Amino acid sequence: MKAEYDLSNMKSRRNPYASKLKKPVTMRLSEDVVVYFKDMAANAGVPYQSLINLYLRDCVTQHRQVQIAWPAKS
């Protein structure tokens, strides 16, 4: 490294984008769900994982709640 690039006197600072980084997770999705998003992603020209992330982010911003009606136990 050249002497004019001496970084030893630089002050460190926190990454301002650290809170926006994506967290890797493992999820088990139904095959039909994966096929659906892969097809939609191919038509849109984006990676399917990015499309799933965009959809979930939209759910978060719209404050969507899942409506689940489990069958009553008899």
C-alpha cells in the first residue's frame, strides 16, 4: 500500500447501513409456493428471493394480518 494511503490515523465509525442488511434465514416453503414466486420472478426479471422479500416487506408496510381459521376439534 502506498504511504499516502496510510489509514492508521482514521477514526472508525459504525456502518450506517447495518440496520438495513438482510438476515439469512432458513424457511420451509411448499413447493407450489416456490414455483409461483419463481415464475413471477422470471416474468419480472428479478431473483425469486428478492420478490418474496418485496412481498413480505409490503405486508409489513401495509400492516397485513394473517386470517387463519383452524377447524374446530371435535
